[in-house]
Amino acid sequence: MKLHHILTTLFVLTAAAFLFSSEPGKKPATTSNGKKVLLAYEKTRFKNALIERIQELLTQDSVDVTVIKHSRRNMKNYSAADYDAVFITNSGVRSKVRPWIVKWLQDNKSHGDNILLHTTQTKDWQVTVEVEAVTSASSMPDVEKLAEEYFAGIKSRYTETDSSDVR
């Protein structure tokens, strides 16, 4: 095989590994306490920063973290039953939760106690889901404070499963 072919093959394999790996910069915990958390978000500057900081806090707590961008297609690939806690951040378009999130929550309602739903909405918002829901503005100066607050809510979910784990 010619050097050109070898280099091309290596480049293609490296590019494919990069494209199909988890979110760039979103590394799982290296030492796990046996707890697993799913973080699902929509890509915005605020949500990227919020999820990144929550992931840092969870990693410091030795939690195995899975980070995904949620969409119509990929939420169905994940089940709340596979995680000790789930945090979903969702844009509050027209004061409503995204339809695929509502469907996923309905499909996973038997594990609703382990799910925390965050929506960036500041106007009147009627929560029509059967999980704990919180809301905030998309304010970059508030990322640290909100991340710590949501981390505490997430931690309370996986800490509770220590004594009542039924999976």
C-alpha cells in the first residue's frame, strides 16, 4: 500500500472517530461512584455553558455522565430507566415544552421522580408534565448559580436511589 493510501485511511478513520464520538469536550467521569446521569440539551450559548458546568460538578462527584443534544429523533434512543437521574434543558418556545420532550416524558413517566426538566422561559408558563420542572432566563451571568442549584436537584435524585434502587 502506498504511503498516500495509508495516510488517507488514517485521516478518514480519525475523522470518523471524532464525528461519532460523544459531544466534544463532554468527557465522562474517569472514576465512577456507580451513579449514571443523562444530561439532554438544545444547543444555545447559555445551555452549552449550563450543561458544561453541571457536567463538571457531576464529574467531581464521580458520576458517569452521558451528554446528548436532544431532538425528535434521538430522545427515543435513551430511557430514564437506564439512569439514576435525568436533567433536560429545553427552550420555552411559545411557553411550551418541545413535543418530543413531552412524548419522552410520557414514555418514561414510571421514572418521573428521577427527572428534572428545565425550560428557559420567563413569561407565564403552565407546566403540563408530570415531573419536577424549573425555569430560568437564559442569562450567562447566572450560569454558575443555576448550575449549582440544578446539580443539587440532580444529586438529590441519584442520592435517593442509594436506598431505594429498584433497577
